[in-house]
Amino acid sequence: MDTEVLKTYFSALEPLATFEEGGEWLMVQVPAENWKNIARKVITERNYDFLFCVTCVDFKTHLTMVYHLRGMQTDETVVIKIQLNRDQPVVETVSDIWRTAEFHEREAYEMFGVQFTGHPDLRKLILPDDFEGFPMRKDFEDPINMIKL
Amino acid sequence: MYSETTIVTPDVLQQPLQEGQLVINVGPQHPATHGVLHLVITLEGETIIKIEPHLGYIHRSIEKMSESLTYRQFIYVTSRMDYLSAHINNLACAMCVEKGMQLEVPDRAQVIRIIMSELTRIASHELWIGAMAMDLGAFTPFFYTFRERETINDIMEQTCGARLTMNYMVPGGVMYDLHPEFVARVKSFVVQFKSKVSELEDLVTDNIIFRNRTVGVGVLSKADAISYGCTGPVARASGVDGDIRKRFPYSGYEKLQFEQCLDSAGDSFARYIVRIREMYQSIHIIEQLIDAIPEGEFQAKTKAVIKLPKGEFYTRVETARGELGVYIVSEGGTTPYRIKYRSPGFSNLSALNHMAKGSKIGDLMATMGTLDLVIPDIDR
């Protein structure tokens, strides 16, 4: 896999994309509002048909959604990152493009409070329905079972 | 089916059922879920309209716990995720820390790790076959599979000190050296397995009742398997050649000869056959290694306190259920800033609704059984 080819491709697709190297794979940071369009294009143009990891990281100043994508034929892997506002994290769902995102997005929704617009069934999956707060955020404090970090 | 819709509000969820529809609960305490999985099933007559999994009955937030544990400690919590492949979970975490430290693992440790992983895989598949056959009404195979599984557990107990949650892997190698009797006992197990597995196949594989209940049931196409993120035997039974041991070899798998077991049918019987064939391949791997365990150190020298550089590290291994990914975000300290476990069961379960929709409720046990769900692995 050639990083330069990927960089050229993503720069042409999204002029605002920034790149981060040094890890195992190329990391591409894209604006939240363009993510859906990018997702639609990469699955057909570069055959990234396998979304193997979706998660969110709380950096205290902002939230970052992390999508690990891989092409099953080519083994080409890329990591897409989206910075979200911590007070109002909203991003479009990709569960209609990769169906595995449906469950993973529900987990990110309940654990970090990220709103996925267009998600077919955005409800709590693991936590009880009446649970308040977003437990995986760094500033979460459980009044009953607090483990001080 | 997955068209764009707006966010679901409570009034949409509480829509009344249509006439003739019935909601039943399977679980959380149900003998066939082998754990606390809760399925809310909407039926029309005997036909499944929709399955909604409700998770979290055994959610311990291992990801959050790991954030407050050091890089040596967090490995042991992961034995409690997929407790049937505890070795392989520990291996994934140890490898991720080693990747961050850029640590070379001694050859002896690598070989021990592979042998242990493959023994774990056999034990896990043995348990699965017994339990799944029991779900489908055959009680005898359970005793046959547990005979072999107990042998493996005894071997594990002798070397690791535990039968289920081994906690044997540490960053840099394994915790202590093999028991002097290990090699002889594994060899006798290989002989035992080879002579006894045909009994199991006679009982289950060619059983007409078993075939009638599994062939053509719960079909998952190749494209759907990829889209739902299915991995492991579930995906391989649908023809997805995604075995991590072959595609992204780790820990020395690239030097070994073994086949990736594929099937194209994608039904419950294909998933069964793939697992049976995988056990033979695991035995084949163990046979290649058991006489060639290199001498030397079993653990690389590491500092007492491990610090990872700032950055992100991702490793993946093939557990008995599929691809387990460990994603560590490090801020340079002694504890991980964020850990995500991409567990195979979570993604495999998401395909259940798609696979079972439109089939009869009696077939659900075959479909769910062959997914090989381990609930602590899904809930984490």
C-alpha cells in the first residue's frame, strides 16, 4: 500500500482533509459534515468494504470518532478520524453503508453521547434505558460505584 | 432495509403490534443462550419478523477499567471477556503493548504462545460442538467433547495454574516456563484427539436429524458477512477468506503450514463443518511445533514499569470466534488513555436479525448456536 497514492486520493476527495503518519496506517482527519459523502465514495472507488472497528475517544477538549476501514480484496487499510464538538457531538450515520456500524454506533451513542443522524434505531444497547450520563467520558462521575482514575 | 430514517423517538418504539403478531422473550436466563443474552423476538405465527438483542446483563465496562490499570495489569482483565479463548485475548493485549514498546519476543515464547493458542482454539470448539448439539436436542456429544476438553484443561492447569482464565501471557513473552511434562502430555492428547474425533463425527456430522436441522438454515451471504463485520468461522463459512493468521500473520504463524478452512454455503451446517476442520488444522499446527520448541529465554527483559510512547497502537489476532482487535490510545503514561476491544462476538451478533428474519422460531436455536456467541465477549 502506497501512502502517497492514498494521500493524493483523499486530498482530491476532501480538500480539508489533514493527514497523520507514523502509525501503522495512514490516518485521515475529515470534517464531520462531509463524512457521509466520503464514506459513500470510498466503498465504491477504493473497495473499503470492511469497517472493522468504530469507536470514540474523549480528549477532554473534543471527542474524536475513529473508523478503521479495510478492503477485503486489497488489505488496504485507512483510519478516518472526525473531530466533534464535545457539547453537541453530531455526525451522520454510516449504518446504511456498512451495516456493522449500526451496533457500533449505538455503543458510541450511549457511552459517549454522540448523536448519529439518520440512524435507524438509535437507542441504548448495553446500558439500562434509564441510565443518565455518558460513562466512557473522562469527566463521568458515578455517584454509587465510583472508581477514581 | 437500512434506508435513511430519522432518529427513533419513544412514540415510534411503542407502536402497537399489528394484528396476529406476538412478542416473546428468549433470555436473559435461557438454556440455549449460554449466558445472559436477552432476545426480544416479534413473531407472526411461527415466523420471525424481527429480533432485537438487549445486551448489558454482564457488562463490566472492561474498557473503562483498563484505563485505570497499568500496561501489565490490564491484560488479566481481558481473560474475563471471551473466557473460552482467554489465552488468545491475553496474547492480543500483550502484542499491542509489545508493539508500542517495540519489543522483540524470544523464539521460545513465540512457539509456546502459538501452541497455547491452538490448544485453546480446540478446547473452545469442543465446548461449542457439545453445547450446540445439546441445543439441537442431542445430549451425548456433550460428554464426548468434554472428554477431550478436560484433557486440555488439565494440561493448562499444570503449566498456567488455571483452567479457564489462564493469565499466562505477559508483555515480552510468557509468565513462566513450560511444565516438564507439558510436551509429553500434549503429544498424548494429539494421539487421543485423532483417535476419538471420528466418534464425534459419526455422532453429529452424518446424523440425519442434525443435518435436517442445520442445512440451509440461517444463511448468510458473503457480501452480508463482510458488511456486518462478521469474522472467524462465521465469515469463513460464507466464503470470506479473512483468517488473520493467514492474512496478517503474527507471532510466527507465517512459518507454519496450515489451511484456511473455507466453505461457500453460509448456512449453519457450513459453520459447523468449518469449525470441525479448524480443529484438525490446529492439531496439524501443534504437531509441527511440539517437537521443535526452541531452547532459550521464555520472556524478554522488560522494565518493571512499562510506559508506552504517545500514539495509537492496533493489533488483531484470530480468536476461536474471529478477529479480536485491541486499540490503545496512549498519551505517554503508564496507563492507557483509551482502550477499545473490537470483539468478534459483538459484530457476529449484529448479523443475527438479518440471518433469522423470515425463518421459523425453531430454526433460531440452530442459527444462534452456530454463531458461537459468548456473552461476556459481547458485553465486555
